[in-house]
Amino acid sequence: MRTTFVGIVLTFSFFNVAASQADEVNDCVRGRGDVQILGCSEIIKSRTLLGNPISDANLALAHYNRGVGYRYVGRFDRAIADNGLAIQLNPGYAKAYESRGTAFLATGRYDMAIADFGDAIQLDPQSARAFNSRGNAYKSMGQYDRAIVDYDEAVRLKPKFAASYYGRGVAYRALGQNERAIADYDQAISLDPDHADAYTKRGIAFLALGEGSRAISDYGQAIRLNPEYADAYNNRAWAYFKLGEAEKGLADVNRALELKPNDANQLDTRANIHEAMGNLDAAIADYREALNLNPRMQGSREGLERLGVKL
């Protein structure tokens, strides 16, 4: 979500300016990550744009675009600061509020994210992206009903918005409404057939409805799309376990742990599979390690109690 400078057409042969400045403008608008950051930084430092003093509106754009670059490389506090400067220079800049909100969301500052997305929506009520982003923030806070309201508005404004169908599906699944969740994952997949997360989440909903074979099929598709998707391997392992195919489950969870070592959920999955296969010492070791990594793993605690291990 980058923005071109006001009044600037990026065909630099039309400008009688140094090629280096033209390159900086191009990098600031079209670059990614560190390239974008450097290009925008040079413009901000020089306070000129293609040979002319820079306007507040274009300086705001430079800060906004640099904020996008900082978000791309995961430097979220820098992104927040740059978007704040963009807002100071241009208080009506809806995209800067949205971009800052996205950085707040990435750092777990959900209330601040929601406030920024609300300001973005007030400035631009037609922004499906802002409604979707606020829905994501509400979802992260466990406020699923409010998230669904925002996702509804996002898909009303942008009917082919795969991310909003996916987010709403996650919210419905969290509320136990698996059929509605599956319908939304279907929509997300139809719009974005390479959406590995949507296949994985739909698999979870299928398994919750007792449709283990369909769950395994979805997890398999997620793995084909992303062969290093540890959670998809773990979820398929659990589905195999539920279907009584423990050996297949063991192979999958071992692969999951190769991809994401020391994961408590995956260790708990493997412990259950070992227990089902009669490998009790291995089960106990995995339950203990899962609890060591996450003392709130109630399933692992119950597993140890079931096997007669005193805690």
C-alpha cells in the first residue's frame, strides 16, 4: 500500500533533474524494504522533490511510504513514528492512520490499532481494507462478534476480498459456527486458490464436524502449497490420530517438529500418538516437555495424570 507523490508522474525523462533524485523518488514509491526506506529518507532529508521545495502533502507521503518500508522489514516502531509524522503533516491522511494501525496490530497494541482503524474509516468510509484490518484487531482480542461486523462491511464494499472471508471464517470457527466458517473458507479459496491458511483452517472446521477425511485432504493441499507449513503437518497428524491411523500421524508430527522444534502443541500431539501406540515412555517424555514449554497445556497435564505420573 504505497502512494505516489502528489503531482508527480514517474516518467523521469520529462524532468530536468539529477538522475539520483529521480531514482530516490522511484525507490520511495516503488521500492521494497530497505530500498524504499533509503529512497524516502533521502527525500525527507533534502526537503526537496525533483528540484523543488517539498510540500507538506508530499513530505507526508514520503513519511508514509517510509513507514510502509519499515513495516515490510518488521521495524514496527519506526513505522509507527513515520506514520505519526505523516498524520501531523496531513491530518486527513486516512491511509497513514490505517498503516499505523497495522503496525500497532503487529505489535499487539490492539486498542491503539482499533483507534487508528476507526479514524481511517471515519476519513474514508469506503475503505474495505480498513474495515478488514479493524476486524483483524477485534479477532486478535477475542471480540469475534465485533470482528464479524467489520468483515461483513469489508466484503460488502469489496465482494472479492479473500482476506475478509478468511478472517470472518476464523471468527465463526472461534464461535463454534463451523458450517459458516467452512462457507467463508470456501469463498476465500475460490478467490485465492493458493491460500494455504484457508485450507488449514477449513480442515480444522471439517475435523470439528467429524469429517476427518475432508480435513486430511485440506491439510494435504495446504502442505502442497507450502511444504514447510509445520502447523498443517501437525493438524494432519491429529486428524490421522483421530481416525485411528497413528503411524501416519507420527510421521506427520515428526515432520512438524523438524520444521518447528520445541513447539508445545506439536509435542502434545506426538505424546497422544505415542500413548495410542503404546509407546508410554516416549509419551511421558513428550507430555513433560510440552508442559515445560507451556505450563498451561492442560491436555499434556491430563495425559501425565492418565499415565500415572505425579506432577
